[in-house]
Amino acid sequence: MLGYKQFIQFTLLASASIAAMAFPKGCEVSGFAFQDNYLVLNDNGNQTLFMIENTGSGNLSLEHIETRADVFMSPKLESKLNTHQYSTFSSDISNFHIKCSIVDETGTATPVNCANYLSVCQYPRAQFPLSNKGNYWISTNKELTQVIQETVKKGIYLKW
């Protein structure tokens, strides 16, 4: 029979193994955090690529929320992400905040805690051509193979 500590260690190991299997090779669970109901991307400000999956049971609206006080104007970056679909996002700004909302049949959006709906990984060694730098949605609301194909077609090398 497993003791309490062994059970916790086994559960953590199993959870890490399942999470690692959910993402393609080279995509690591790093470089982001869930904070105050937001998804916060890019912990270091280097150009990087994130893969985001909606693991929840409802369709989501994702919206960038500007948190930097010294920014006069910031482009509105929004995306829809249906349940069990993926998106890829490029970022070169540290602590890039994204708000999540559930969208019902009438189109009404209700803010939710991103941690309860999203699974995220980062390609920390992705290489970007000079023309593909910045903050933007690379591919949105598609099957995993489609977002990977679209990302590669844009010249982004998913190095591992």
C-alpha cells in the first residue's frame, strides 16, 4: 500500500507524464503562468512561440489586456478558441496578459479563470525569420496538426 507521500509523488509524476504527452516534441511547459484569472505569456521578453489548447467544455474568447503603464496605444489582439482546438501565438513582450471568457450561444462573453480552460506549452528554441517577429496569433482555432503546419509554412522553425 502506498503511503501519503508516495501517493502524492506518483500523482505528480503521472500528471507530468500526461501533460508531456499532450504536446508535440519540443513544446515545453515553461515560460508562462496563470495569475489572477489571466494567462501570462513570456516570462523573459525574448521572441518565442506558445501553443495553447482549449481543454475546457466551452468555447473561449481570448483577449490581450494591456498592463504596461507606459504604453500609449496597443493593438487589440483577440482570438476565438473552441473546445479541444489549438492556437499558436508569437510574443516578444514579457508578461503578456490574456483574458479568457466563455462565449455562450447568444454570443455573450463571461470572464473565466484561464487556468481552468487552457493547456499551454512553449517552444523555447523556435527560430523566427526577421519578418515574423512581434506579437500576433500565428494560427488559431484548429486541430493540432493544422496549427503546426501553418506555423511552419510561415517560416517559423520549431526547433527542439
